[in-house]
Amino acid sequence: MAIPQVQVSDSDPRPKWFSSPVAFHQGSLADVRAHIPDFERRSFSLEQPGGERTCLNARFDTIVRRPFQGDGNLIPVGVVSKDYTLVPHKAALNIVERSLESVSVDPADVRAEIEITEYGERMHLSLYLPEKFIFDPGDGHPMALRLECINSVDGSTRFRALMGWFRFVCSNGMVIGVTRSDLRRRHIGEPPIEEVGKILSGGLEEAESEKNNFERWRTTKVSASRLVPWINKDLKAGWGFKAAARAYHIACHGSDAEVAGPYKGNEPTSIPMEPVNQVSGTPERCGNLFDLSQILAWLAKERRDVQEQLDWREKIPRLMAPLMN
């Protein structure tokens, strides 16, 4: 049970994660480690005015962020059950680092990024594998293999490790595979290094077949007669009217747009739109499944909430399924 935190208003441009402001840092693993606070577990109790005695809660504990980067305060970030296993972010980072070594990838050769909430209770770590793993799907815009680790210390999200492709030109991320390249684990016992290592090794194996999938997608044409009903039915049902309308505008013009006309009497493919900006790496007109997959990945990346970005991105293969038959 997370502690309520500073809310990010709709007018605040900062990204958020469950309403908590999010900071972004990048560099080496050592660089990002410096932005990760330490946490400890304490009894769940209240300090009463006047020094009155208070009983400890026998069923819950408090997770506390220790003093960090000039802030000498202890800050409670969550309330958890007694059987909850605290996996601090630095412990997760250590697991990932040793897992890289288990598949002969030097941790010093990876580029790291983290998105971390204001008090550090949730962390999204991204590690980009070395240049030898980079793949050009045939459009001149290379893609990197990325290992992601998602962790919380307050029980708000499960520990997770997954492999995916990242397209440099527009910062798009695509998750690959749903078996060996994805691990979700409740906070009951620390995730073993072996399991994360399997995500890496399995993801590397799946990467070869995914390259073939991307190449096949690039040769699979998407005609207007198939795109329009898919946008108006499947995508609208999955992501809503506005996202479907934006996807159609990008597919037809290569630029994002805002809804400018009335919703009543219109479908996502017919409503008037006002262009706002060109989408990097997107052709003026979507011609194949690969182009479409990148449009969807770009829209997912544009979600302001980190959790929504992750959730939307994972829905892409299922959303595209009707077009693959």
C-alpha cells in the first residue's frame, strides 16, 4: 500500500508514475546507481502528540527511504505486509549486473537509463546491449536490444525483467516474446540471478526469430481497405477514439495530430484533425506492418504515465493480430 505523494497536475509537463513525479537519468551503470536511494524496513507505528504510547501494527511494516543526496530526512514511502520481501533497487541492479556477466556481456559496455519516482519507490531500469547486438530492419533506422528491469519497494508493482527492441530514431520500444524473455515475480523472496539470466539468454535467442518477423512485417503490405476498419474497430476498442484517430493521421501523413472536429457522427478515420508535429522515422504514408508497429510503439511511448507506457506497449502485438491473418 503506497503512501500518497505529491500529485502531478494535468498542467504539469513532468512524466508521472501512479501520480508521482518521475526523474530521468542516463549514463553507465555506475552513473545511474548514484541516483538510486537506499531503503529500510521499520515497524508500522505513529508518533503521537504529547508522547502518548501507541501500539505497533502487528500485520504491517513501513518502507522508509533513507537520507539521500543532501536530504537528511527519513521518508516513508509505503506500507507492506509482514510477508512482503523488500528487494531494494540496488539489489535488483546487482542481480541484473551479474546476469549480464553470465551471458558474457561486460556491464561496462552497456548504456543505462533509469526512470525513478520522486521518493524512489518505483524504478524502471533500461540497459542497452553493446553495438554488436544492433539490428537494421531494412529502413536505415537501427534497433538495439534492451534489457528492462521494473521494481518497486512499496509493493505497487511486481519485480519484472524483460527483453525488447528499441528503435533509436524515435525512441520507440517494442517488447519481444512472451515466454523466456519476460519475468514477473511477486516480492516473496529475492529474484534469483539465474531467472534474470534466463531472460537475457532467452531474449538473445528469440532476437534472431524477431529479426525475421520484422523483415516479414516490412514486406507485408497494409492496404487502406484493411487499415480503415481495423482503426475504427480494433484500435478504437483497444486504445480509445483519440489514439485511433492519431494513429490513422500518422499512417496517412507521417505527422501526429490533435482532434479538431466533432466526435459525434465521426469515426477515428473521418474526424477532422489538426497536425502538430512530424513523427521521426515514420514515412509519409504507412505501407506495411512494420511501419504500423512503429506508429503504435511511438504512441505508447508518448503516454505521460510510465505505467501506461509499459501497458500500452505490451498490447501492440495483440492489437495488430487481426492484420496478420
